[in-house]
Amino acid sequence: MQYIRELFDYIGDFTWGWSLIPFLVVLGVFFTLSSQFVQLRFFGRMFGVLTKTEPKDGHISSREALLVSVGGRVGGGNIAGVAVAITLGGPGAVFWMWAIALVGMATSLFECSLAQLFKRTEADGSYRGGPAQYIIYGLGQNFRWLAVLYAICLIAAFAFGFNAFQGNTVAGALQESFGLSRLYAGIGFAILTALVVFGGIRRIAKVADVVVPVMAFGYIGLALVVILINLPSVPGVIGSILSNAFGFTSAVAGGVGAAVAQGLRRGLFSNEAGLGSAPNVAAIADVKHPVSQGVVQSLSVFIDTMVICSCTAFMILLSDVYQPGADIDGVVLTQQALSSHFGDWASYFLSLAVLLFAFSSIIYNYYLGETALAVFTEGRTAQLVLRLMVIALVFIGASAEGATSVFFFSDPLMGVLALVNLMALLMLFPIGLRMVRDYTAQVRAGIDNPVLNPADYPELSLDETAWPAVGDAAPPPPGTATAASA
């Protein structure tokens, strides 16, 4: 066992240590520049999905897919991870979290657009797609082994490991705040998980449509109250973030280097842009053009980091409990910061927030595992086994405090699947850029809801049944550039 752990430690050091983060940053900057800052050009269009959504009967709307994605991205990293980044990297780490979110919005747009382009129609009429699908159908069957490697890592890291961790986090928070036994917390959480995952993606989407807005607006509302009651101190906090980010002042050992390292690492871990997880959810939406959902998924990154992570950062930095470089657990620091603003009752609120964040992440992680399983088999027996294993791991992770130590492989395997996804994105980038240009041309031509024409991609293995709306739309005006001519 020791040798196995050492092997995964080496994999983790290789991926998260020096190869993955630079790769993510460089690729995000490349996507941003090559697409002429597509995430900023279409920023206003991102919010239209919140009110305008018209899926076909039985399909998942673009808004529902967005909320499932937000529910998955927003988790412990937004509460504990931000606190750790600020503690180890100083206030400047917040700026670098914002910076990586900005370029990550472009990366997410491309990976989610590709997932939409290569999605397949299931027997029940729903859609399924993600990195495994755009590797197989975009790069070809010769790369199927890469899709299999990706799928194995996704199941092991997200469906198994991270779900056990989420259960453990919830049980610990409930025990600390309410004195609730881990056993009872585990039973209750497992039952909730079962009720949702056995309903499939449609029930997952319906639950996310309710839970995610509640948890997001509740948390944002609390942060706004903190900012309002500490309004005179806000300019000083913003100044501290900027000065620490560029090394004009130093809050921790390591100075600007620590701020950059912690901000980039925690930001990427939180928003998951480029890691290859969110595209699996992006592919389920019923949209007329792949880039429409890519734009929406950029908003998911924005909400995760620029909004939710910033809420945590300001609640901590505006409190009197923050000590740079202190050895303190991230959740505890956030809890203490809230208590300093509102009193002890705030710890109960944070426990409930952790519960909602973790629950939305668990159902999201389960669906990632289900999509990865489809690479190996479409059998209902395998799907049933996966569901039962996820429920069991949520229970075990919650009820046994030290149980999650056996999932030491989760972070390293997430690093591997991220590298696989980024290599695929780089190879498929020309196709992604063609889609962006086609979408842009239609928008400039006055088409409010651009439509994909599969005939523009005759050389690709597309599932034309996934784009039945193409015949319902009027063709672009004469002279309009298309994907084929871009």
C-alpha cells in the first residue's frame, strides 16, 4: 500500500505540481487571445439564459444545465479553499483567482462547445456527451484508449473519491455545529442522494433548479450584508488585494510568488475550467448551437469564482480574525469570520451552506460517473451498481471520519484526466474556433439565436439527430460567413 500511495503522490506532484497549472494558464490565455476575448464579447449574452429557455418536451433546458454545472463547481473549495489560499498566499491570492477565472471562462467555453457539438442522442431521447465523446468522435477511434483513460479517472476521482469527501465534510460540519452523530448524518445524506440519483439526469436537473439558486443567493446575500456593514473598510481591502498581488506589500512568506501560486491553484480547483468535468453536463442541454451552451458555461465559471469565491474572500478579509500564514483549517477560518460579523448563529448558517454545496456537488459528481460509464457499457445493471456504490460511499465517507484517507488517489487522477482533456482540446481547437466564428457571424447578421448546420462539418462524425432544430431556422442572410468558409 505504501508503494501505491507513493506512486499516486508522484502522479499528483507531476500533474498539480509543475505541469498542469502552467498548461491550464497558457492554454486559457491562448484560447482567449485566439478567440479575441470571446468570453468578454459575449458576456452580456450569458445572462439571457436565466430568463429565456425553451427546451423541447422531455429535454434539459440550457438554464437547468447551467445550474447543475454551478452546483457542481460550487463546493468546499469556495468556502474552505478560498480561506486556505488567503491564509497561505495573502490577500493577493484573491486577485490571481480572479485572473485565472477570466481566462478559464474561455477554456470552459471551448470545452463545453465541443461537448455539445459531439453529443449523442440516447435511447430515451436525452443527450449525452463530454470529453470522452469528443475524443472518440472528434479525434477518431484510434484515440479511444485516451477516452477510456479519461473515463476511468473521472469515475474514480469524482463519482467515488470526491463524493466520499463531500459526505465527510457535511457530517463534520453538522457534528461541529449541531452535535449530530456522524452515523445519522450519513444515513440521512445517503437517503437524499438515493432519491435524486435514481431519478436520472432529469430529476438531477430539477433538484439543481431549486437548490442551486437558494444556496447561491443565500450565500451572496450574507456576503452583501457583510460588505454593507463594513463599507468604510472595503476600499482598504481592495487595495490590500491589489498591492499584495503585485508585491508592493507582502502579507506572507513567499510574497507575490505565494499569492500567484495559491490564487491560481485554488482558483482552478474551484472553477474546474479545463479539467474536463463540466462538459459532461453542458452536453445535456437542448440548444440550437453548441457555442450557445459554451457561452452559458462561461457564466458558470464567473459565478463560481468571481461571485461566490469573492463572497468568501471579503467575509474573511473584512473580519478581525484573519491572520496571514496562520495554521488553521479553511472551514474554521470562514466560520470564525462569519461569527465575528454576526455572532455564533452564523456557524449554523455555514453548516447548512456546506450541506447544500456538498449535496449539489454529489449529484453532479454522480452524473459525471454515469457519463463516463457509458464509454464502457450502456447496460442498466452497470448503472445500478454505480448508483449503489455512490450511495454507499457517501454513507461511509460521512459516518467514518477517517474513511476518506483511502481515497488518496482522487486528486492525482483528477490531474491525469485534466491533462488528457487539455491535450484533446488543443488538438480540437481549430474546430472549436470554427464554431465560435460561425456563431459570431450569425450574431452579427442579426440572428438572435444562432443555429448549427451539420452540413458545415461534413468531415466530422456528428449525430445529426441531436440537431433537429436546424431545419426550423431561417438561413443566414446572403453573404454571411459560415463555419465552412470561416
